[in-house]
Amino acid sequence: MPPKILPATTPGQLLRASPLDAIDARVLLAHVLGWQRTELITRASQKLLVDQVVAFHALEERRIAGEPIAQLIEQREFFGLNFRITPAVLIPRPETELLVELALAAIASIDAPRVLDLGTGSGAIAIAIAHQRPDAIITATDRSDAALAIAQWNAHHLLPVDRPGGPLHFAAGDWYKALPQHGRFNVIVSNPPYIAAHDPHLTQGDLRFEPRQALTDQANGLTALHTIIAPASAWLTNDGMLWLEHGYDQAAAVRTQLIAHGFSTVRSVRDLAQIERASGGLKA
């Protein structure tokens, strides 16, 4: 029996009728059809199967309800790589690419550098560094087993099996507690939960659908940052660097903590929106 065809229902008609933002609608329809987005133009008059139309409308309704595009299509581009994304992990954001750039600069002159990514989530930061520096020896931690499973899947699918630095080492646990009591790193990076518990953004937009424990410390937003900074020197090599992503209004507080715990050359770096997005320093 031939597949059912829904008469007069084409990609062009679906897109014109969709209440979604035009870009969102195109992304969802291309995902459902397994097409490149350019094909939505070149094949705009092609009649679609009933199942394809139903699948598109199902995603359309979920998007109208506010679910993030990245979760609906289960992927997000970050640093030139397409990461698998589920509700178990944060959606990688463009501003976090700054943290990758800072880590890469910190290890630029080091052979086989050792890198630690605390609270790795989808693995985006660790895997992006590993992709750019095949010789880097990288450890990534997270307290969420579900997040680590996604990070491991991404590493398996995005990194070559024969990279000189070997496979990424994943460890479950809270920050440094996930690590064995030995080893030092040339650079430590982290994008910890830094949104204050009372911040209204937690109840708006995509954040409503992302893991709350990865967004907020359930306090003033500085707890996790302080927890990472305080013992960091013990885990860094001499002249090792610590870089942290933080909120738009937290740079001064993070710099104060870094200085209080003995870091030198402490500075904050602005993202493309000219917001002080990351702060770090050198182990004295």
C-alpha cells in the first residue's frame, strides 16, 4: 500500500501558514524532513506525507508552548561542532565560546596540556577544546549522570578515536570531589550555575526548560563560583590558569575572590555584547 499523501500540503504552504518565527519554522521543518534548509526553497512545492506534516505540527505546538529549538531538534552548534542536546543539559550559548578561546590561549605554548572542565554538561567546552587541541589531555566532571551520558555521546561522535591526547576522561561528582586526589592541570575552566535564585529570567524563555541545578546555586549566584575558586590553586600547575564564566554583574565579585585566593594577573574579558562574561587569573 503506497504511503499516504496529504493533498496540497507542501513545505511552502506549511511555512506560510505557520505562526512561528520564520527561522524557527524552517529549522523545525528541515529537521522533520531531513533536508538542508536550502531544499525548503528548491523543493517548496513537493507534496509531503501525512506523517511528515503531523510531525511538523507536533513540534510547532511544542515550540509555541516555549520549548527551545535546540531541545526540539536535539542539537545545537557550538564552536563549529553540532552537539546533541536534551533537557538534561544546558543549551550551549555563543557567549560561552569565549571561555573556550581563553582556555586555548592559556595552553597555546604548552605541549600535551592538561585541561579540567568542571560541570561539563553537554561536554561543549571540553570537546571544543579537545577538537582544537588534539594533544590536550582533558578531564570533564559533572554531578549529573544524565549530563555525563550526553557528554560522552558527544565526545564519541565528535572527536576522532585516535586523537593524540586520548579519549576525554569523564568523572561523576561535585566539582573537585569527582577527581582522584592527585594530578595537576594547566588550565581549569568552568561555566557553573551563576544565576541568583530570585532572578526572574529563570521563569522566562528557554531557561524554563533547562536543568535548574545547572542554572542557579539556589542562592545569590556566587556560591558555585566561590566553591571552584577557593581550592583551585591546589589543582593547578605552577603558572596554571583558572577561567570562569559568570553573570553580567558578577565580574567584580569574581575578581575579588580570585585575588583573595592568591591569583595574580586577574582580569575580566568582555563577550561580543561587551559584557564582562569571563574572569580568570594565574596561579601565583
